[in-house]
Amino acid sequence: ASELSVDAVVDQLSRLDLDGQQVEGTNSVAQVLAAKYNSELAGTTDAEQAEVSQWMTMSARHGPAERQVFAQTINNHLAQRTFLVGERLSLADLVAFANVHPYMASLSSQKRFNVSHFSRWFDLIQHSLSADALAKTGIQLIEIDLNAPVQPKKQAPAATAQDKKAAGEPKAAKKEKKEKKPQPAAKDVVIVPSMIDLRVGHIVEVAKHPDADTLYVEKIDAGEDELRTVVSGLVRFVPIEQMMNRDVVLVCNLKPAKMRNVMSYAMVLCATSPDGATVEFVEPPKGSKPGDRVYFEGFADGAPEAQLKPKMKVFETIQPGLFTNDAREAGWFDANKKFHKL
């Protein structure tokens, strides 16, 4: 029973016709198959089912940065756990395994050892599935060594004839080196959502990008002296008439970026369905006006960074935890799976 669900998950099916019922979306397909063939895979309580759904959605993020953050999230979560949800194998483990397989294959032995809980979990899941189920989906077993990699010993270079000749000659006295002043230890920076400058914006103008069919160029009132120019890849998802005169949530402290020769000075915050087919705006709080700050519950007192430093990867660290709940409210899940409403 679980093998059929695994096949569907690993194949990343987006649509399924089952007993006359049409199901769309990878997560929905996996859950329907689990309900039909092995209901425990989807969770045995409402809380477990919600957590399974959350892990599946989180694992569907694509891109190297997201995969690295997700692997670290799993690693932290599994420090004293065996499976992602509860005490048994679930769809959360199967979907996450399928999605991180290419990432695990790309890691060196040292990097796998650095996320040992993640690697241990991956090895357990791949050996929990039959060889036939993996073969049908084109997934190959990855050899995981959880022991610390052996570092090769450095060999001293062989002495040359010139070195041997010089060995008997007295060496010139070396100049005394100046003592280096001890550098203060770098402080660990804890990345929190309040570092992101979220503000209410109002779209005043919008037009198609002159050099890109999939991009809009908007002029947005963010409560400042001048309108912000923002480039958004929303043409395939939102008709231009629905872009005009609407309130949005802006990420205002990303580093400005040139997008097809047009500088963009913010990013419009949107929510995407698990299958990527639907994109909708995150709605600002009711009664808010352009320029009002937007924050996650529990992080109202933190001050946002003036501009996010790319090397710190603040947004990349927070972004995998951004979701909407069953009430379609936007928020952020912390490492303990607590939901902080926007």
C-alpha cells in the first residue's frame, strides 16, 4: 500500500483520476492515495494530518538555497526524533525524501556528516522502501556513511638537490613577527522575521514590462515621498486589471535588483499553491494604509534591517517557513512548528 503512495509522490504527480474522482496537486494526490490504501500514512489525528500537510508543502520548495535550508530544518527537527511526524513513517517522510533526493546526491561525505540527523533520516527512509518502488520512480539508493570522513594526511614535499645543498648553509635570521592583536569573537546572529521590512503598499500604476512577457512593472505607494518601482513575475497568474488600485504587502529592504533593464526596489509578497498553479496576493491587515509596518505575531518589537545583506541570507532563512493556514491567513512557522500570524 505504501509503495503505491510513494510512486505517486516521487513521480510528482499533479493530477490523478481515481475511481471517477479527479484530484489535482501533488500533496492532494498523495493524501488521496494514502486514504485509499493506507490511511495511517496521512496521520491518525487532526494535528498529525495538519503537520503532515505542512511538511509536504515545505518540502516542495525548489532551488539550492531552499533545499539547504530545508535540510537544516529537518536536521534540527530530528535531533531526538526518528520520523518527521509522530512515531511512524508518514507521507511527510515520503514526500520530503523524494524532494531532497537530488540535493542529498549532490552533497559530499563531509557535508552529509555536518547534517547527521538529516542524513540518518534519509538513509532510514530509503531503506524503508522496496527496491521495486524506487526502481519504478527512477530513484537510486545513495550510500550514506554516518562516520566522520577520514582526512588525508598531508605529505611533506620531497627535497630537491638545491634544498639539500642549502641545508648545510646557515640560514639568515628571521625578522621577528609582530604579535597579532586578538580579534574579538564574532557574535552569532539569530535570524528572526522582524529583520525583514514588511510594509503596506498601494499599487498606483501597472504596465507590462517592455522587454519581458511574464513581468509587470508597478509604481507602488509605500508611504514615502516617492513611489517605488517594483517588478513582479505575475503576468501568468494575475490579470492586469486585478493589479490596479489594490493594497499589497511589500518586502522593502531587499537589495535593489535589475530585472531585464528595470530596477526593482521591493518585492510584492504572494502565496503560491503547492502545485505552483495559483498565485495570490497576501492581503494587508484590514484598516491599514500605505507605509504601515506589517509584522508577525510575537515579533512586533524587533527593528528591521536597513537593507538585508545577501551573505546573511535572512530572507532565504525565513522564507521556507512562510505559509497560509487553513483559514487562509498568512504567517510563519518557527523551528518548533508554532504559527506566527502576519
